[in-house]
Amino acid sequence: MTINEIQDELIADFAFFEDWMEKYEYIIQLGKELPLIEESKKSDDLLIKGCQSRVWLLAEEKDGRIYFTADSDAIITKGLVSLMVKVLSGQLAEDIATADLYFIDKIGLKDHLSPTRANGLLAMVKQMRLFALALQAK
């Protein structure tokens, strides 16, 4: 699936929920399904700068595509990073670097995050794009 197809699927999934408590529960559930970084790889150099919670993000290139694994010590943040992994993992580096991540606004996430969580989400996106650009340059 393309990045936009995955985003459209997420928008449809979120439209199913009536209120933000249900949407937060769904985000938490997504966090439980997140492909986790191996404990041995949770190093300080994989921590995302700008997140209030501890968030580790690992990018690996296989067959020209970038695959992300992640983890966080906070359940909502783990859900947020899982959304980003769901949308961007398995995509081409060029597509990740240039993706318009419109689903963040469409599902109302931007309006329902605290300023620190919103900054953390932006830091996740920035780090994923940087990983993609670095792996693309190899």
C-alpha cells in the first residue's frame, strides 16, 4: 500500500469513533501492536530528541525500503509512534522524505494533543524523514 492509501485507511478508521476517549483508546491499542525495537538496541543514540517521553526509533533498509521499529515508555506516545510506523514503514526512502502526512490533521490529532505531545509527534516525523534521507544517500 502507498503512504496515502494507509493514511486514507486510518482516516476511515478514526471516523468510526464518536469521541476522543474512543480515539485515544484506539491509539493505545495501536501502540500495543507496534513492532518493537529489540531491548538490546534501545540505546541513547536512538532516542528521539524533542519528545517529553522516551521514544526509541530504529530504521533499517531492506530491498530499497525503510522499515521502522520503535518503543516508548508512555502508552499514548507509544500509540503515536505506532501511527507513524504504520504509515511510513515499508515505504521507499524518497516517498517517506516527501510524504504529505495529511492524516494528522484529518483525524483531528493535532487539535487534541498537548503542546508537548504535538512537539514530540513533529520530532518523530522529522527523525523518520532524516533516517530515510540518510539511508537514501547511502
